[in-house]
Amino acid sequence: MSVENKITLISEFIETKLRKEQELEFFQKQLEELQLKMGYLRKDIDITNVIIDLIKSEKILDIEDYMLEKNETLLIGKNKK
């Protein structure tokens, strides 16, 4: 194999290596973005699960019912005077 052929072969390997490094860098950035999005989704799912658990255990007040009861109490209190 001639010197020129060896140089050409080495330069092709170097170019291939550089392309692969660039591709790897691109995919690394994509992976980081996806992991960040996955983290947000996991937190959102956790919050949704907490809300579901609170609703199942009836720890959340029904605001409409609360306001109606409070208003009735205030109105009944005024009628007693």
C-alpha cells in the first residue's frame, strides 16, 4: 500500500471519527432534554396521584358546599337576632 493510500485511509478514519463524535454530542443533548421532560412528567404524575389520594380520602373540601354552608350559617345567625 502506498503512502498516499495510507494517508487517505487515515484521513477517512479521522473524518468518520469526527462525524461520530458530532452525532454522539447531538444525541447526548437530545437525551438531556428528554430526561428533563421525563422529570417534569414524573413530578406531574406524582402531584396527580396526591390529588387522587386526597379525593379518595375526602380530605379536600368542596368549595361550593363550604361556601353554601357558611352562607347559611351567616343567614341563620341574622334571622335569630
